[in-house]
Amino acid sequence: MRAVYHDSLVWSLAHRRTLIAVFIASLIGTAILFVVVPKGFTTNDDTGLLIGSTEAAPNIAFEAMAEKQKEAIKVIAASPHVTSVIGFVGAGGPNTGLSAGRLIVPLTPADERPLAQRVLEELRPHLNGIPGLSVFLQNQPALRIGGRITKSEFQYSVMDPDMDELIQWVPKLVERLRATHVLEDVSSDLILNNPKVQVQIDRERAVERWASALIRSSRPCSPPTVRARYRRSSAPLTSTR
């Protein structure tokens, strides 16, 4: 072992310029790899599938949302790198209401198109031109961490026991992140302009109407009940009140 070390040391001292050149080449190679190699928590693998979320104003009608969803599907389907587009709107699954929708975009074979991330970047400017609709496309990696379906690859959660503070600071945080011009598709699931209905009951008038209805009715004073009749045949269940 000492002999090997002695010989290598003698050779290194005799070829100093060669060692300096190898050292400089290794530094240049490290810098090139730092720029070229994809960076991030997980790599953007090309699985041949893009997942998208759509979002409109909270008070939009279902028919209007469906038309905007069709427009987004038409824009995506126009790409030569897309084989088909599947979309749906309405509450259910990850959608919180009628103003949200989902998109599933299978791509053509990998040898016939650029990388999935490049296809996504080509589609984004066209989707941003749809008025009144925000489209968030994702190139989901093969390794997915977490079970929650979100609008983007990364998520930052803000928690506060005071709801008023969340309402005050979350919009400011979103605007600051958008102003960096480094992040794309910054959004929040805190909906502040969601339509609300506040119902106030005049208890005195409600009691009077209930009492007068009981007087006019010949039925005993008991709450309404639901009765069901089951049949052995394959006919659907019928119920009477």
C-alpha cells in the first residue's frame, strides 16, 4: 500500500501541469452539471400525462362554467402533442363547488413529442387567454408525496386560529409571491368572495303560523314522518310523507 502511494505521489509531482488541468476540468464539469441537471425535491418525470384544474368565479352558473371548460378542452386538444382531453366540472372529489373543474390530458408517445414539461409550457400562454377562467396544469412526477390533490406541484400551508388574520394576510402573501415573477400559477384555496345567504327567522311569526296550521289541520300534533314501503321485486323504493 505504501509503495502504491509512493509511486502515485512521485508521478503527481512529476506531472503537475496535468493534475492542474484535470482539476480545472472537474470544476468546469461540476458547474455544467449544476446548470443542466434538473433540480427540485422530486424530478419532473415524463409520465405522458398532464393533470389540470380549472377555476372560475364562485358565483358562476353551471352552464357558463361548462362552456368555459369546453373552451379550455378545445385549446388543449388543438396541440399536436395531445391525444385526447377528459374534463368535468361540478362538486365532487377535489372540486369544492360548481366553479371548479378537472382536466386529464394524455400525451402522444414520448418519441413523437418534446418533454411533457415543455408541452405544458407551450399550452400555458394559450390557456391564460381564456377570459374568466384560470387553468392550472401539472406534470405530476411518478413519485407523489401526500394524498391531497392540489392545483400545483408545491404547496405552502398557512394556519392561524384567528380567521380574520388569515383573511387579511393570505391575499397579501399571494400577491407578493406573484410579484416575484419566478413562480407560475400562484393561487389560494381561501375563497373570500364566495356567495353567502343569511337567513333570519322571525320566531314570533313562525310560532303563530305553525299554531294556526295545527288548528286548521285535523291531524294530531306530531312532527311529520317518513314511511317507506319495500317490495321484493326489482322495482325502485317508493316513499310517502
